[in-house]
Amino acid sequence: MADLVHFCLLADRSASMLTDDAIGSLNLTLDRVLNVLATDPLINYHARVGVISFSTGARVERPFATPKAHGAPHTLTAGGWTDLTAGLDLARAELAREVDECIRSGGRPKAPVLFVLTDGRPTPMPHGRPWQQALADLPAGFRPELRPHVLAFGMGDADRDVLREIAKSPVGLGSYIVDRGIDASAAIASFGEMFLQTVFLTITAAAATRPPNPPPGIEELAWRDEDLP
């Protein structure tokens, strides 16, 4: 079997994503991104893409599959809190399951890439588990060379310190934030372009690669300095 890279989009769909119909823009962007990826035979051969959303809890919106197995348009709905902990925990579980299945079936998985999109600050939840712990636990269950790498993209009221902390963590790859003057539709379109860059560069390099040139209006907040495995 071929080398495979699993790309997971972890998308915030809390109530604040109703502002300026950010959730509608996200649905359109997800469909456009998958349609672009679906046209590339190399990407379909080597990439598996999944979508997980989080608000008050988390859920799988699109199971991992080739981009051309796109299916119906996305219809994510916004509401609830910003439970980043639940999102990270579910992303870890789903990625670990996919990587394990790939190994069992004779495949050659590469380190997966998790792309976090958020427009707010993580909400302290009744479960009491901090998002920092969920981030620290992301490598659990993975071989060292297969630990996930995380890119974080913030817009709206996203917390810069949270984004920097993600980027500087052992699993961090980089973090970005949208300038305040950019509306939700343009911000999410820029996110889509960066997601596409990440997929194409990672597949070409056969290793997790962050976008070298953010679009205009996107600030690169932080990145991890050490070499990636």
C-alpha cells in the first residue's frame, strides 16, 4: 500500500460562528477545498481527509476518506460553547484509530496533520479537563514518528496566547490569526487556502509542512523551531 497522510480539520462551531454567518462561509469553504483536492490524483492516492467539529462537545462531521469521496455538501450548524478539550480528545481518538487501521492493513502512514480553526477562547467546561491537558495528550497511542502535528488558525475573538501555546507545544507546527479588519467570509476563505497549501506541501514533501507564505491579512503568530520527525 502507498504512504498515507491523514488530515483532520477540527472546526469551531460554537454560537459565535453565527456572527456574519461564519458557519455558512465555513460550509462553503469546506466544499470548495474538497472539490479542489478531489481533482488531484496524487492527493487522492496519498491523503485521507476528515472533519470534526466542536462546540458543547464534539462530533465527527466527515469520516476520513479520499477527497473525491466528498458526498453531500457540508451543513455544519453553530451553537453552544467552545469546548476545545472535547474537540482535541475526539480528534486524537479518530486519528489514532485511522493510523492503527492503516498499519494493520499493511499501509505506511505518515504523521497526521490536525488543523484547528477557532473564533473564540476555550470555554471552561463542567468536565473540568483543561484544553492544555488534551493538547498534551495528543501523542498518546502514537509511535513517536507518527505523533500528530497541529496548525492553529484563529479569527474573530480567538485568543492569541492560546494559539501561540498550541504552536509552541511538542505537537505544534505553527499558528496564525486573521487581522481584525477582515470579515468572516474572507477570513475563512484564507483558511481554506492555507489548508490546501498544507495538504499539497505535506504530500509533496512526505512530511508535515506548514504554509510558507500566509495570505495577505494573516499574521503568523508562532511556530516550533525544532526539526520535525
